[in-house]
Amino acid sequence: WKKILIMTLFVCAVGTIKAQQTEERKKWYLDGGLSVYVLVPEWVDAMGFVGMSTSIGYYTSPHSRFSFDLGVTFHSKEIMEFSYYYDNNPSKTYDDGVIFCDYTAVPILITWNYIFDLSEKFHLRVGPSLGGTSLIASFRYEPDVSNAPSFDSESTGMFTYGAGAGLTWNFRPRLFVDAGYRFLGNAEAEDLNGTNFKSTAHQINATFGWRF
């Protein structure tokens, strides 16, 4: 009976450890998906960016979680026309081209969410975010010719703060889909012309995630 008791205690101990490990693994999550980012500067029209977002987070309790959120979104616009010369076509000395500015917005945020249980599978989350946003501008020419005007790439960084809400559907114990909206305010930054400006932003994400 001593052997049976020892084996029973061993099995119970292993089961308890594995259950704790399983519970611990489920506290972490990783998700990724589509992101729409709308930047609204105070002096020009709003710019819509489209790209991807990803988050890694940790549930401190069933109703509280922290996450590290990263977005990479893109926007392109025509900024001016230019004339360029043909070096190997004597019959045509110049033609018109277009300069495009390709913007990349990269919000990097730390977010805390409180989780409301709407049902067993559906959860509502709300909470603040804090971090920064990098705005990068590079230039391209159509057509790409050697004697086109030369521009250097530019970038600026902005302190970012905001809050948002989202809906999560836990369709499997470790798999979920999430849709959320976040309103962001950006501290004053310097634009491409060296002028300081303020802006706000709207971010909409639709992601697929895994808890582990």
C-alpha cells in the first residue's frame, strides 16, 4: 500500500504542476492582423494609413491585462510634378514626372485593459495606452530617372497617449479574434518643413490571436 500511496501522491503532484503550467501558459497571448491608422494633423487634411499590427500581452488576472502593441502602416500621396530631360532621345528634350511621398507610421504603445465578461466567449475590453509614434517619409519618382530632383528621407517622433475599447471572441480555449478602436493624441512634433505641429489619430485593428 505504501507503493500505491507514493504513486498516487506522485501522480497528483504531477497533475497539479501540469495544471498550473497550463494555467500559466494561458496567461500570455500573441495576436496580429490588419490595422487602419488615420492621422489628423492640425494644419493639413487627414491621412489614412493601412498596414499590420501585432501585440504580445499578459493577463495579470481574468479581468486585467497588459500588452505591448506595435503597428506598421503606410500611406502614399503625390506632392509635386517635375520635368526631366532625355539623355538619349534628341527629338524629345524633356517630359513631366511625378514625385510621391511614401509615409510610414509606426505607433509603439503599452496598453492596459480591463476585461468585462459579456458571456463565456465574448469579452469587452477598455483601457488607456501610452508610448510613441514614429512618422517616416521617403520619396520616389515616376518615372525613376537619374536627373530627377533629390530629396532626403525624413522622420519625426511623437509622444503618444490615448484610450480605446475592443470586442474579443474566444472561439477556442486558446484562440480568439479581436476588433478594437483607439483614439490617440500626439504631442507636438516637427514636420518635414521644420514647423512644429500637433495631431490626433484614430486606430482600428482586426486581429487573430493565440493564448499560451
